Amino acid sequence: MRDSYDVCGCFPTGRHYAGIADKLSAFVNVQGLCSYFSASGDWREAKLAVIDLETTGLSPDTDRVIEVGIAFFDQGALSSRRNWLINPGIPVPPEARAVHQINDDELATAPFFGEVFSEICEFLRDSIPVAYNASFDFSFLKAEINRLSSGAARPSSLPIPLQPQTVWIDPLVWAREIHANEKSKKLVDVCSRLGIELKEAHRAAGDAEATGKVLFALAPQMPITYGDLIRLQKQYAARQELDLAGWRKRRA
């Protein structure tokens, strides 16, 4: 998992007031939902799969996944964790190793991504996906999936959480709104502000568990229904990206 640059722009109120948006959007058809959970349902009662990756670097085109962690939450409580070390087939650069402390010797006997992908798919199949800075994790998973051949390593159909149209719940987007006046939105700093212990920072399962706990700590200031959560998140994320583009232009 990697945190992207923190954007200072925020929704005019800086907060979401539960109930107002719910009434306004009662009849809106929201795209990107997992079809097995109702748009009008309370997402906090769903089974959530919080996903985190460790990688050899920041580019999904040239770097590789070396660890996949999933923390499962049922009705707001951590129910289980899964973790896979992945042999990337390339050396881990020193700068990446300095972050997550995963070395080449550890990975030498680990399975390749294609050898565990079917198992990962089965674990994700009936869950709503969550990730902190979700575009990072999804882009790496997409790249790894695209590298698989059409053989046994690649399932005939992807589970809904891994299909391109599915929108993952992203606590980073909500932290930028709810903690708009705070300088850092990095997971470790958000955890600190919320009093959430992060024991295994920069290891996939540890970061995934902490991400889930952050999500539920922010939940009282987020929409209740699954449909409104995704609808508003897409709006906030689009505006945050515009703010980031403006910041980059001013820095150029």
C-alpha cells in the first residue's frame, strides 16, 4: 500500500451530514456497486474484504506484487485475516525493502502470483472490496492479472470485486474530507489521530486490518447506505484529483 500526495481541498463543509444526501439520492442509479449487496443496505453490516499490497516499487507496469493481505470485517468486527507472500520474479530494490523489510531470500520459495490467484479470488468472491488509496492496489492487481496466461492460473471469470467496473471503498478519500484540516492523510498518521494501533505498518495484513478499523472509525461521518457511499466517494475522489492536478501545475 502507498499513500498518494495529500490534497488540501475539501467539500465546502468538510463533512458529510448523514441523512441529507440519502434523501436526495434515493432514486439515483449508482454504478460500480457489488450486485450481491443492496444499494439501499447499510454497508457497515456487509462483509468487507480490506485489501493491501506490498510491491517492489510504485509502477504497476514495471514493478510486481510481493505480498497480498486481506482483513475481513463482518458487521464492523474483524473476523479473519489472510496473507500471501508472492515471488515477483525480479529482485526487490533496496528502497522498497527499506519500507516493508521483505527481502529476496524470503520470496525465493514463495509462490508466483498465478499460483495463488484462484485462492485469492475465492476469498474475495462475496465481499465488498476496500483499500486505502484503492487505485494503487487495484492497478497492481489488474497488471498482475493481465500478465497471467489464459491457462489454469487465470479463472474463466473474475469475482465482482476484481472486475474493472467495481468501485472499491477507499477510506483515504473519506479521510481527506473528514480530516481536511489535518496536514497528513497517511494511514499511519490517520491511525494515530483516531487512536488505532498499527502494529505491522507496511506489511500487507497489518495495514489491511488498520485500514478496516480506520474505515469504521470514520463511519459515523459517512453515508449509511452502500449506494450513497459509493456515489459520494466518486464525486469526492474526482474533485480531489482535480485539486491534485492543480497543485502539480502550480509546482511545475
